[in-house]
Amino acid sequence: MALTQINLTLELREILLSDRPRELYHISPKGTVPVLFLKNGEVIDESLDIMLWCFNKLNGQIDYSSQLELIKIIDGDFKYWMDRYKYHNRFPEYPQVYYRNKCVDILNNIENILGNKPFIINNNIQFTDMAIFPLIRQFVHVDRLWFSDRFQALTEWYLQIQSSSIFTSVMEKYDLWEEGLDSKLVNFFEKKNNEKSILKTL
């Protein structure tokens, strides 16, 4: 989603994680995705670092340390418990509701932060919203009705992002890239990404 904020044409290579091409390891020995390979040879192979690179291009060198604190909680403790909630059959030590309650303890904080604001920081989607949305989206999809009944502010926040062009414009499915084939050129930047989102129901 951060790539929607900057006017940048990318050479996109869609791959299967179960069949990772050799070229991926040539670029980044970690073999993880996403990977951003820049013209100057720099490799950025962490999602959060790619987001920071995009926002620094957009806004210059801004101190995101205060926003990173919440992001690290969602990417750390919340993800740990959310994985167990989502795949509770793999973690039979506790019932599913136990793992859900651990997530709720963290989400309550975000519910309070939102209050009457549409987004975490102000009235527009910002760095923090984009960074934490994918993991919270996974949590929502386990039980959408329960989530919407339990969290009012977070539900409105979630619906605004999922219906925004910032999200929908990057959800297009692409053909898998194969060695020897040309890559697809894409540019996710659109003026309409700054338009107000239309609320939809879960």
C-alpha cells in the first residue's frame, strides 16, 4: 500500500513461495518476499523497511519512531497470538478463545487510540494504518461478525481502508513470473488514492 503513495514504475515479478526462483536468492539470500531491488543495487527485503523507504521518498527523512512502537507490537506480540488464533488447531495447548483474548488485549489499545478519529494519526491513512492493516485484516477474517460486534472504532477503521483505492488498487492478481519471461511494469500511484473512502459493511 505504501507504493501507492509515490509515482514509481516497478518491474513486478509475482512468484510462488512454494517454488521460489533462483533469481530471488541472487537478489536476496534470505529468499523472503517482498523484495525491492533498486537501480543503484540496494536491496530492501523487509516489508517495513520498504514502507519506510516509500514514505521517506514522499515526506523526506521524518522520525517515525513513535509510530514504530505500535507497529512493532502488532508485528510482534499481536502476530504471535493472531497466528495461534487463526490456526488454533495447530496449537492445541489452549482453546481458540484464549488466543483471541490475547489479541483483544492489544486491539483494545488501538480502539482507544482511534476514539472518534477515522485513522490512527489523523483524518487520513498514514504509515501506521498501512503497516498494521494486513495483520488486523487476517484477524478480522477469522470471525468477521464477532469482530464487528466487539470493536466499533476498529471496524470503521478497517472498512474505510479495505474499501479505499489505496488497498483495492494493489489487490489485483498477476500472472506468475517465470525465468526467461519479461516482467510486468506496474505503477500503483493514482490521484484517486487520496479520495475519501466509501464505507462498506462487513
